[in-house]
Amino acid sequence: MLIATRPNLQKSIVGIAQDMVNKAMKYLSKGEEDTAQVARDLAEKLRPGDVLCLEGDLGIGKSVFARALIRHITGNSSLDVPSPTFTLVQTYETPCGPLWHFDLYRIEEAEEIYELGWEDALSEAITVIEWPQRLAGLAPADRLTVSLSSSALEVDQRRISLIPHGTWTERLMIP
């Protein structure tokens, strides 16, 4: 396993590791600001057609990650970014095109996603999905899974793993 540090995260992120087997990148976040910085850095790589799947337990920081990413990509650091838990989807206009933010916590059947504009989102937008496991087999082959989990080291620390699928395998490289 290769351990490296990124200059712009050196003060806030303990480190970054790239798993040479599955090409996952792993971060250790010491708090919400670190999590937001990882999201902002990832936002720089996004383009229409990209799908991000945010996985993790309730309260682990998926919405913190999504909010920072959306604010950065829209260029509006004070943008109100509500969790779409009850509306199921929120859309945003960004300089590079639309962004759709889905929260699938409340759907019961994967097929319900089609009622929310799923096909439009995939064809034209950057798509961010919280609770992607509710999609069952409907998740696109080309996607980046962002997995957030608790760290055994500290209560406030989070492990953030970026796990590429499809074309993301080549796109996700240490700069």
C-alpha cells in the first residue's frame, strides 16, 4: 500500500492511501471541514454524466459531503443545500451543467427511481446519490462510490474511501 500526502490537504487530512488492488483512495478525516475538503477536491474532477454513490450509516456525514461538493461545484459557498430526504431529489444549476442530488432512504422499491427523473439525470447531469444500495441492480456501471465510515481511532474521525467502478478506475489517480 502506497502512502502519500497531498499538499492542499496536508494540514487537515492525516493521509491518503491508494489501494493498488482495487484502486480505491482512502482518506482519514478529522472532522467536518476535512470531509468537506475531500468533497471540494472531488468536485474539481466532475463532469456531466458522472455518478457519485454516497454510502454510509445514518449520521456518518453523507449530507456534509454532498453539501460541500454541491456548494463548490455551483461556486456558491453559502448556497442552501437541504437534504433531499423528504423531496427525494433536488436539482442545481452549475457552470458545467445540471446536478441532481438524490436521497433514496425513503424509497421502498428500486424502480421508484424512474418516477424521480432518473434517466434524465443520468443522461445530462452530475448525479449524487445518498443511500445507493436502494438502487439494487440499477446503479450505473460507471460510478464512483464514496464510502464513509467511523474510524476506530477517534469518535469524530471518519474514513472516506473513493471506490472507482468502470471508467472511474482510470480517472481516479493520485495527482
